[in-house]
Amino acid sequence: PYLTWWQACLLAAMALLHNLFVLPLYGGRKIFRGAAAERGLDVGIVLYPASVLALTVLFARHPPVIAAAWGLLAFGDGMATIIGLWLGRHTSRLPWNRDKSWAGWIGFFVFGGIAVLGLWRWTAGVPLDGELVAKLLIVTAVVALLESLPLGVDDNIVVPLAGAGLLLAATTLDVDALLAGKPLFLARLPWAL
């Protein structure tokens, strides 16, 4: 809440340039995971700040959306990995993706949900009411599901951008007005999906 739009963009762009050109100089291959260490480049390390920059540009008029979507990436996706690796072998695998566990999905939901609620509250500067909390947690659950699907798209793109779009839709759409225009809504829904 303390940064202007251009300051946030500048910082995100600096983080992107840092991860592209400076981090490999002092971090080397030891910071990369799996096959990325063999290649000497971890695409996720570049996509993370690129996604934050994209959030800042695309959702410039909605700071709570930017902060909450970034929280989904930082805390939800991050803790899904940590908890999935830590407890995943002790819980069952997800039926739609055998590479992921229920422990990781729950980790995403719990920590992503805490981050979304806290960052939304902090950035918006207003208390959260019950309806807003429900909307934010539903979006968190949907994004946790999206993260767990074998989409073939890096999580550093899916989580923040889908999260931001869903957060914006959930918090700004007037459902009553939408349902009042039900024929138009139903006609356009297949194209939207």
C-alpha cells in the first residue's frame, strides 16, 4: 500500500533483471532444483518476478488483487511444495495428479488462504466481512486446484495470473445484476470458459 504503481513496476522489473543476470553469478547451480541444475537455468526463477511484474501492470488499479495473487504464489505455491515434500509420502496422492499429494494441496489452501486474507486486509485498509472472506477462500481453493492440475504450464504463471483474474472477478462482479441478465450471461458463458 505504500508504493505508487510505477514504483511497484520498477521494483518488479529490477527483480526480473536481477534473477536473469545477477542471481546466476552468485547463486550458481546450487539454487536450481532438479533438471534445472543440470541445464544451469531455472525458468521458474525468471518467471516468478516476471509474473509479479505482469500482475503489477495488468491489475494496476487493484492493489489488493496484486498483493493477494502474489501471496498465493509466495505462500500457497511455496508451502504446497514444502509440505508436499515433507508430508506428501504419508498422505494419499491426488486422484487427478499422481505427482501431487493431499498434504501439498492442503498446505497451499491453508497458507495461501492466510496470505490472501492478510494481504487483502493490509492492502485494502478495510476490515474483511464474512462475504469477502468466503469469496477470497473460494478463490484460494480454486487456485489450489489449478496448481495441482497437470497443465504443463509453470505454476509461476498459472497461480498468480489465474489467481488475480479470479480474485478480481469474485470481488467486483455484481452477481445479482449478472443473474438479471441471465440469457446474455448464459450465451456468453461458454466463450468465457
